[in-house]
Amino acid sequence: VIFFELLTGSVPFSGESAAVIGMKHISQDIPRLPEDLLIFQRIIDKVLSKKREDRYQTGAELCSDISEIAETLSEDMLAQIGHRAGNDADGSGKNSGLVLSRNSGKRIRRRPSELNSSRTTAQRKKTGTRFVIGSLASLLVILLVYIAQGPYLERLFGSADDARESEVSNTTGLNNRERLPTDQDGVSALSNPESTDTANAPLSEPGPNEEDLRLNLLVLDYINKANDALQTKHLDEAQKYIELASALEPAEPWLIAMLEDAKSLRVQLHNQQETLSGLVDRVDALIDSGKYYYPADDNAYVALQMLETAENADPTEIANLRLRIESLSSRRISDLLTQGKLDQAVTEIDMLSNLAQPEVVTPLRQRYDILYKEIRKSRAEVARILDEAQRLEKSDLTTDDQRQQAVRLYQQALEIEAGNVAAQSGRDRVISLQMAAIMRDIEQGKLMNARKSLEVVKQFGLQPSGLALLETQLIQQESLRAGAIEKLEEARMILTGLEGWGIQAEDSPEVNRKYAGALIDAYRSSMTAQSIDASTPGIVETIKQIEAKYRSGFESQLKSAHYDSASVYVENMERSGINKRSAVMLLEEMGVALEEKTKVKRRSLPSF
């Protein structure tokens, strides 16, 4: 660093604090010398190298390189370099009073006003020449002192691998001029403890004792390690070295300042990491909840934009989050297109175009365009189908076939355009009419019609409210109907057995009693069937047929004056216990007819 400043009049790195300068030493490239000084670039690159193994391992190596270059310099080049070194980069003259003697190697401070009043153009050239030669000589003296003091320094600070003197001087800025603690002449107190100021400035204080030097270097080493850890964002490791340095309680102001800078930088980076971590968690949560672009003020895309503008955000982490949104959003858009939800799909496609590359968005937009054209055609077809179904509805849908056709039309429209409101409402309306018809058929005993209508509803895969209850009622009625039919069949079998049995006038009362008893059994079975399910087809006809046969047998005996046989029909009817209205009326008719023929008044007819 000193060699660079001797050549150029300025330090290689500068900054607001020692920590900032140290960071530049670590992270930035070594500055290039001006063209007229490039002959020294090889030396500068080695002494300021980031890697210890690339630097000069001994002072002899450095002395050799400097001597080799010094021998090649002409007087004109020396004058030109001296003129540059005698003035700082901005021309302010701050460094114009720093001159090194060719012979002494001591650095002398002169007042700039004295130099400006006495210096002429020729003198500047001469001074420049003297400056460069003196600078090289001074540096050689420093190196010789270092070499001579090598054993002493090793005893004081340890081996060369552990001391890190070169790392302290080459890679760490200790103040805004990037030097180790120096006396007032700017020369290291370690290498030149007897330096003086020729302008009668007071001498610097004596250097620290051996223990203090060891302590200061150890503190400095911890601070450097902390700064290295901060540079790579390893905050826990940095905190460890900061605590180690603090525990040593450094007294030097410049060390305290460096330590405070490291602490401040760690707090700043920690706060940044906390903020970044919160933003990352927020983006993750919004992605997991599917809020890629909505709601407008709280979605993953907005949170990702905030993360991108945050200081020190991790580009890799941002890229991964962006890729997640892109992937999941593309998948959802594809699902929306498959479901025919084009309006929602195109909105998300527009949002995705702000996030993803064209090769991701273009296929989705092309698919949307194709589907949109198809949807336009299908919507025209749906409109035609709905018009036909609505015209059919206006006919009141009085038959099962009409209702079935209307449901089929509405269902067809929904297959073309899922979710069409008009088709859904129309289908539900017709289904309600069909349900009412099923209920009406059950109540009227038209169980076969009810079953047919129920199957029409079920074949469309629909389960409207109340359908299950209707089917339960229908099953119950069908079960009763089965019982009624069974009793009715019993009655019909009896009638079938009596078909070959014709009652003759001369038949005995015993024969008539058997005939009348068989008819009474058939009558009782048919009445039971009627009580189970009066709507059972054939019940009424069967009852009328039995009554007709019963009356015919009674009248044939009455006409033949076989009054004993005729009375058998009345007695059997009385004992049957049948209290149906038709049976009572038949009994009354037979009783009146028997009284008229026999002139025997019956006391009373049996009460039912």
C-alpha cells in the first residue's frame, strides 16, 4: 500500500470507514497504474495479491525486483515519475510536501506554502527525480529493517505463517489512508521507531510494548476474519469473531472504530436477512394458497416484485420463486382452458406474460385462441338447441315423452357448453315437472308409469332433490301391489275352477252350499286385494264377476222354488263377515226376494 502511494500519490482503495476499505481490498481488483508507471505493475500485483502464496515471501525477493527496475529507469523517466508522485491525483497539493531523501530513507514533512513559494519548474523536475530514487531507497531500508528484525518478530508474533503482518498491511485498511498505526511522519512505528519531523513537529509517542502489539494484532486478525465472514454473509461466524475481538477490549481508537464498523455492518446485514426471509416466506405462502395474481394488493406476483427490489436479495432464490409461480400458474391456466373457463384463463395468461418468457406464454395463448374460436361455434349450436327445447316447453310437456325429449335437449346443450346457465335452469325446470308427474302416478296407482318416469330421470345421471324419497315411496307401493295381485290371483283361480260347475235347479242344498262357499272365498280374496291396493288393475272387474255368479246361483234356486237351497246363499253371505258396501247391498236384495217368495218375514238382516 505504501509503495503504491509512493508511486502515485494516492492510496489504491479508499472509503468512508476502515471496514469498507478492507472489503474493497478483499473484493475488488488491484488498481492499474498509469501507463508511465506500468513498469512497477508487476511489483504492485504481488504486494497487493489477495492470496498469501502469491506475495513476496522474503524481503530479498522484493529488493531484487525493485533494484532491477531502478537500474532500467532513465533520468527523464525518474523526473516524470517524481513529478507525478510529488502531486496528488486531484492537484490539491495535499501530498506535495512528502519527499523521501535518496540517502536517508526518512520521510520529511514540509509545509506546502514553503514549497510553492520556492519551487521552480526546474526544481520540480529535480525534486521528482529525487523523490522516486529516494522512495525506492526508503522502501529498501524498510525491507532491510524487516529482514534484520526477522528473528525478533518471530519471537514476538510467532512464525511467518501465523503473524499475518503482510496481510494486515496489504489487505486491510486501517483508516481512510489505509495504513497501520504510524507516527506523525507516516512511517510504521515498527519499522522506523526513530523517525522525526524536520519541521520541528513533535515526535510520535513511543510504540506499544510487546504485549500490546500482540493484543492489537490478534484483535485485528479477529476483525479481519469477521469482515471476511460478513462478505460471504456468514453472520454467525462473523458474530463469533466480533465477540472474540470485543472480549480482548482493544484500546487503540482505530481498532475500536474498525470493530464498531464490523458490528454495525453485521446488524445491517442481519436486519436485511430478516426482511428478506420474511418476504421469501410471504411469497411462498401466497404461492401455496394459489394467490398468484389475485387479490390485487396481496398476491405472490406483487410480493415477488417487492423481494426483487430489496437490497442484497438472493438472485437464485428469486429465480426459483419466479419459476414456481410460472410453473403453477401455467398448470392452472391449462386446467381453466380444459374446463372451458376462457375468460378467467385469458386474464391469467395476461398476468403470466409479465412474469414468464414468451416461449412459456405463447403456447397457452395459442391454445386459448383455438378454443375461443371453437367456443364461438359451439355457443351458436347451444343457442339453437335451447331455442328448440324452449319451444317444446311451451307445449306444457304433458307426456313423459315430451318431458324426456326436453331434458335430453338441455343435457345436450350442457355437454357442449358446461355450466350454461340457461341450459341448467331449463333442465332443472323440466325435471321438476317430471318429479311431479311421478308423484301423481304413485298416488293414482299408476306404478308402472311412475317407474318409467323415474328411470327417465335416472338415465341422465341426475339426482335432483326428492328423487330418492320418491323412489322409496314407489318401492313401497310396488310391494303392496305385489300382495294385492297375489290375493287377486287367488280369487281368479277359484273362479276358474267354478267355470265347469253349472248349478242346476234340482241340485241339493248341500251342493249349493259348496258352490256358494267357493264364491264367498273368491269374494273375500278380491276384497283383501282391494284393501291392499285399490288401484290394482282387475280388482273391480273380478269383484263384479263374483257378485254376478253369486246372484245367478241364488236366483236359479229361487225360481225353481227350491227355497231351502236359495236360503243357503243368504246364510253364507251373512256368515262371511264381508262388510263391503257391495256385499251388504247384495245380501239385502237376496233377503227381500226370499221373503216375497216364502211369505216368511225375516226378523232382521245381519248388521255389518
